[in-house]
Amino acid sequence: MRILKYLDFKDELNLFEATKTDPINRWASVLDFIWKKEKKYTFWTKQYEIFDKNTELMRNFLSCISSTVEELTLWDATPGRLECWTEFEFPKMRSLRYSTIFCNSDEKTRLHGNDSVPVLQLMAKLFPGLHHLNPSSFERFDLYHFAQWRHLKKLDKSYCDDFGALKSAIENGSFQMLENLSILEEDLNDECFNMLINLPNLRTIVMLCGSDCVISLDRRIQMRAEDIEHIILEFFYLNGLDNVSKLINVRQLTFIDMREDMFVDQDLDELITSLPQLERLDFKNVGHFECENELWNIVADCPSLKIFRMLKKKLGKDFISSDRSLMENVLNKRSTHLSLYFQVPEEVENLIRLYFKHPKLNVSFEPLEFEEIGKDSLTFHYRKT
């Protein structure tokens, strides 16, 4: 097993092929054991080319992994490449990411043969127990395919063609188990959005903005605003806020990669100070907080705040104020402790360690992780109703 760690996948297959018929050779059985132990596989052009030359080897490999594999990524999938997969069952498959090839009719015939069964339909047949589906497909989705996945909890359709009959699919009982959805904003009219956010188990919806659309935070919080717990804005223009007073249960607010021209201080302050239950603020590379006084002013206006996290790769040492009175006054008035998490240049970190000291203040410099979705995106996390 130590030796096999030095082999790439192609060499593993060659070794298996060379030793599988020898009854006293243990290499094939060891490879079988290792392949079964691995729960996640990715197939792309190089793997397909190997198996195209030896379909029996493909069957041997699939017979090893079919009963145990849980997560697959299949790039450039075609019906022809999936043909022998239909001979096996995949009872533990839960997560699938795949792409199809965009091609004209002649190219489709060459790649797919005369098989007109779409890739998505084959996926539904092969993996009926999926919990997570992430297609990057040029096929049109339809009601039939989604009806097969009754256990689907997470769907990412950010990089595939139009849903098709989305409204009909919801009305006919699809997506009842869906908890997490990523979708292009251009696919959402108000009626569709309202139907989605009222699905019984939906907890998270991610809206990505295409090149010709602009997501309106104010417009999207009109429905079920009181159930939103966490909002993430990534490279997002913040303006025109009239409905923020409806966000009475937001506990966490996250800003990621936002330039200074993407908001004005008044909008940002209005949003933050309008959230009566806000407990946590996250800022990653945001064109704000060039001076620490901006931080303390927000803390002063947000007495419910417990956690403030800031990752800023470009921050000068002039961030630190020589006057410590504002920090002292703000923290003295607080009834609870405040935890600050910083990931900043070393010279700024050293100054924060020196000056950010108070009995009600905890400061940490551990590496920070953020839930990043994609450029021009708006994410709502809803509470259970």
C-alpha cells in the first residue's frame, strides 16, 4: 500500500490489468481494497481515454467502486462514456458534479452515437439517491429528471442552461427535500422566487448575477424577511435600501470583496444598525475600515454584536488611532464581551496586539475562513420555521 501511493491512476490501472489473472499475485486484491476505500473520484479526458481503449478494464474498476463510492465528478460526460455504467448500481452515491460537451449535431453523433438519451436522464437512472447535484450542462432541465431525485437536498444550477418548467416542477412536488439552492438571478421572477423560498425545507438560497442583471437586496428581502438569519454579499453593489427594517432576526452579516464604490458609508451603516439581533459581522477585503474609529462607531451602534471578523490583505499601520478614548468609551458601555478576529499585515497585527486591550475585549489572529460563493452574489440563510 505504501508503494501504491507513488503511482498515478493510470499506473494503478495498468498494474491491476497485469496482475488480475494471477491467482497468487496480491496486487489486484490490494488495489481493489484501496479503490473501495476511496469514496470520491473524478473522471476527465485522460481517464476516459484509458477506458475507451479497454472497456473490460472499465467494468472491473466500476465493479470495485460501485458499492462504496459516495461522490463523483464527471467532466465532459456523454451517453457513450456512461454506457457501461448502467450495468452497475451505486447505492451510496450522494454527490454528483458533472459537465457535458457543447457541440453541433454532427459532433453529437460522433460522441454519443445514435443514443439520443440525454446525459441528465442517465444520471437520474444511475444515481437515484443523490443529495447534492451540481451540473454544468447544455441540456435543458425538465420536470421528469427532477422527479427522480426525491432526496435532493442541495442543487447548484449556477452553470447550466435554463431550468425549463421550474414552476411546474415545484407544483408537482419536486424539491420538497431541497435545503440549499444556487441559481442565476436572471432565472428568478418574483413568482418563482416566492415559490422557492416557501419550499418546506429550504434553508439557503444563493442568487448569482449574470452580466445583464443586477440583484436587488431590497427587492429580495420583501418576502420571508423575518426568517433570514444570515446574509452574505460578495462583490455586491449595496444601494437603495428601504426594507431593512423587516430583517428583525438577522444574526450574521458577511461582506466579501467589495470595493469602496460598491456602497456608501450611509447605506452600510443603515443596514448594520437596522438589525436588532445582529451578533456577528464579517468583512473580507472590503473597502472600508481604513481607520479603527469606523470599527468602534459600528460597535457602538450595535450593542448586540458579539463577534467581529476582518480579513484585509492591504491595510496600513495608520489604521490604528493614537487616541484610545473611543475604544475605551465604547467598550465600557457594553454589557457583554466582544470578540475581534483579525487577519491583517504583520505590522498592523503587532499594533493591534499592543493597543487593543480591555477587560471586555478578546482578540484573535487565527486564520479566517469565509463562506465564498462567487462574484456578484447574494446569499440568504433562513431559520427553521
